[in-house]
Amino acid sequence: MTPIHTLRSLRLALLLGAALIAAPAQARLRDRLPGHETTSSTTPETAPTAARITAPGDHEFTLQHGGLTRHYRVHVPPSHKPEQATALVLAFHGGGGNMDIQANDRYYGQISKADQLGYVVVFPNGYSRLPGGKLATWNAGACCGAARDKDIDDVGFVRALLVRLKQQLNVDLARVFATGISNGGMISYRLACEMADSFTAIAAVAGTDNTLSCAPSRPVSVLHIHARDDERVLFNGGAGSQATQMTDFVSVPRNMAKWASLNGCQPEPKRVLEVPGAYCEAYSGCRGGAQVKLCVTETGGHSWPGGRKPLGGAQGSNAISATDLIGDFFMKR
């Protein structure tokens, strides 16, 4: 890779995603809100077949794929019963982030929501050239960073990860979901395109479908959440002033029309929620009982509505809670 490409990839890692870098150095990324401390060993598991997970709490593992050591975290809720099949949510961090940021309840509340609704949530780590997996990205097609530039097989990694998780947990195969912010939302779309046989629904926040090709084998429900004033992945398409080296991001309207068509939905959505500062629209008549839904905030920029930005700055919109909307969307499947 030339020095220019290296510089651009580093710039991408520093710019893209509402979950870009760790919180201040004095705060450990693995800190939780009270009640969410790690309750089990986080010693990486490197065996080809990992031991079964039976205890509630947080667990950390590694997985060899494509010549790389990949990392992932698993959070098991207190209500978990190993003999009962569990819903599984894969939560993907934004570009330049890592699994520890996405798992930090102060920012996204995904561990609290998993505890409330009783599902297992998994936090995979993207490709990183740094020890410890920081400043990681996902190969979502046209985006992003080193993962895209090196054509990292992230879809293959997720396939291998699901095989591993089915060994470790009693997974309800009809309730496997993917969600993420920014670049994490984009990889969720790629999984819907290429692994529709594995995922029932996805939810993307502040990241549109930027796949190079898409031919899902079956309908996949889609929830998309986006701010009109997103300054990185522009609502009406293109890269914002802080993201000029990324890609020409797909617009939200085009994104929704694409997935309504792929799922065989009616072309015009209906308003299903309207609150001060936000609204949601849903497409009806989709094949196989699928649903396509869009929720828009008027403000908040490139962020997770109802959450906190890891880097601080202007607060995202509190008109809606992305965490609540996603949890409800998934658990209705």
C-alpha cells in the first residue's frame, strides 16, 4: 500500500463512525454501569471448538479465520437458561471503533437491553492493524478503511463466528440478528445481502447499504435509523465535509427504496410514529412477513439516538431511543 493510501486509511479510522476511538485514557473501555461488571473470565479462548457458555456475564474469545486472529465478546443475560434456545444479536462497532466501545453501556445501552429482553448479544471486533484491535473497520463493500482496502473477508469471519456460537450456545436459528452504527450498520447490510439464510433482521444506525452487489436468498427485515443532519453519511447521499476520503455514500431514500424492492414491499411507506423531533415510516406487504422501517431524527448528527458519543461533543437526538427501537424490532420477529 502506498504512503498516500496508508494516510487515507488512517484518516478514515480517525473520522468515520460515531464510535470512533476509545473514551479518555483514564477510563477503561470495559467499564460498565453499576450492575454490568464482568462476571466471568475474559481469558481469550483459542481452541478450534470453544467450550459451552452456560454462565451469565461477559466472555471474550478469539477465532482464527483467513490467517487472522479475530476477537469477539459475548454477553449472556442473568435470565439465561442453557437448555432454552436464545435469540442472538450481533452488534457491530463503527469505523475506527472496537468491540469494547460498542459493548460499553454508557454509549449504546445494548447490554442493559439484552438483560431486559433476555437475549445474548455478541460484539465482534473489526479488522485492525494495531495490537489490541483498536481503530478497527469492516469491509462493507465500498467502505471502509483498511478492511476494505485489504479486502478482508468479514463475511467469512461472521459465518465462522456463527458456527462457533452455535457450538457455544443454544441458538434459536430463527432469531439471529445484526445491528451496528455507521460502518457497523454497513456491514449489517452486507450480511443481509450475502447471509440472508442466517439473519432474520438487521438494524442500521447512521450507515446505509454500500454493498457492491446484493442478492439476498430470502427476505430480511430492515430497520434503518438516521439523522437528517448527519454530517458524515449524508441523508441525501454522499460523504460529508468530515468524510471526503471515504466513499460516495448511498442516500437514505435510495437505501429504503432498494430494500423495499428486495423484500417485495409496497413502494410507498406509511407513517407509524411521530414525536417531536422524529418520525418512523414502515413499508407494508413485504414477502415472507418481513418488514422495512425507517426512523428519522431531525437533529443529532452522526450518532446513536438516545445514546452518548464516545468522543463527546454535541449530544445526539433524544427524540427516540435507537436501543429501544432495535430491541423491539428484533424481538417481534
